[in-house]
Amino acid sequence: MKKLGGLVAAAILVFAAVLGWFAWGWWGTSSVEEEVAFTVPSGASLTSVAQLLEEQGHIASADAFLLRAKVFGSGDPIKAGEFALAPGASPATILDTFQHGDAIAYRVTIPEGTPSVIIHDMLMAEDLLVGEIPVPDEGSVLPDTYQFERGEERIAVLARMQRAMDEALAELWPQRGPNTVVNSPEEAVILASIVEKETGVPEEREMVAGLYSNRIRQGIWLQADPTIIYPITRGRPLGRRIRQSEIDDINDYNTYQMPGLPAGPITNPGRESIAAVLNPAETDAVYMVADGSGGHEFNSTYEAHQEAVDRWFALRRERGEM
């Protein structure tokens, strides 16, 4: 009996040792020496991912990984994406990362006032994204910073940008004040796009919105230079001064030749410009001209405006710009 008992004890020790070795191979070992990005392809099985891990040297054996995953791992599905494997990551940590971790997020920033043709260029130039996209409708994208994952479809990223604009309008439209002149969210985007292009000074947005609101209210043509340029370039830089023939051109956008708002937005305005149009500054100004410091001088009479124009031209001549 003593001998039998000793054999049983020895067998238990051997089993425990084997089990410990087997478990150590799952939780206690690592072939990841430094942080590395690993991509789980879309639709990949755990078997194919294990083979990739072995080929890239992140695990010792795909077969051993799969066996231990079956015994010790969760049955949750793995996710597609690019994941960061930390130094010393065990096979258990690797599987958990693929099942429950966050994929590496990249970012693309759309500055306020970026036209749709440029947004299209930016997304098509991002080589971490895949797929084709059309040029989005002007004014349909909310300028902001957006996250995406390697291998994500461009159309999905663009859809998030457009959904963000819809959500911003849904939030801001009910907050409009009594002195706004726009009658719909669509008109708000159109006027906000002009405000966005007419000033690069954030503090001026409400004032510029107030000026244009006054002109619309009083039946004065907007005469916004960016509306002349848009039909020519669709938002790309003109690269030269506006010609008289272009000022005289009659089309659905040129506010030098038509009353009211143009046919559509001339860029993608940001939240602040939309908010400014919905709650413009209380002002009697109907004229503005550059003041030489990056901002504008605002006036309510043509005489005061002409004096401001004369000062601006004198400053430009002094700078050698005329």
C-alpha cells in the first residue's frame, strides 16, 4: 500500500508539473521583446491569426497557442484591427487584446472652413484607409478631429463626419435666437459657410454674422468675395486676384449679382460659425473691410466704410502690396 501511495503521489506531482508547465506557456512566457503593432485581418479566424503570430515571432508555436487558448482562453470572438502588443505580452494577454482590447486609433483633422474637394483629397491621401469615396456634398461635413483604424473604409469615416454635422445642427438649431435671418438648418449652413470664409478671427464670427444678417434683412446684396470664387474653383485657392469679369458673372453663387443667399454652402463651416449665424451679434454694421491686423473694421454708413477702405489701401501701398 505504501508503494502504491508513493506512486500515486508521484503521479500527482508529475501531473501538477505538466499542468504548471502547460499553464506557464499561456500566462507566464512571452516572445514579444518590444512594443509592436499587429494587424488582425478582417474576417480572419483565430487559427490564421495564430499562424501569423508564429510567422512574425510573437509566439513560439501556433499549435500550442491554439491548444492553450482552447483550454484556458475565452470563447469570445477576436476583432479585426491593428493592436499594440506590449513588451512581455503573454499568449493569454495577446488573445485578450484581440478579443477585448481597443484597436490602435489614428486621427485626421478637418480644419474649419475646409471645402469638400479638399476633404476628399485628404481622405484619399490617407493610406491607412481603404476604398473609394465621392466628393461629399458641400456643407455636409463637420470640421473636427476624427479617429479611425488602419484598414477602415473611407466611406465609413466620411459617414461619421457627415453624421457629426447632422448631430451638430440638431443640437444648435433649437438654440437659435430671435434675430437670426435663416429659416432652416440648410440656410444656416449656407450663411455660416460665408462667415467661415470671410474671417479667420474667431472673435469676429458673431459680428460678421450680424453684418450679413443686417444686409439680408435690409435687402442689401451680400457681396461676399468668396461666393465669386466658389463656382470657379469649388473651394480650392484661386491663386490670383478676382477679375472684373468674374465679379460681373451671373450664377447661383455670386452674391455680387444676386440678392440673398447663394444656392448652397461654399465650404464646410464649423460649429462656432453655425452658432454665430443662429445668434448673430446685435449691430447696425452693414460694411466691413480688412484692418491690416488680420481682422476687420465694421461700419454702418458708406462714408465711414469708404474712409476705412482708404486707410486699408494706404496701408497696403505702404507694405508694397499695391
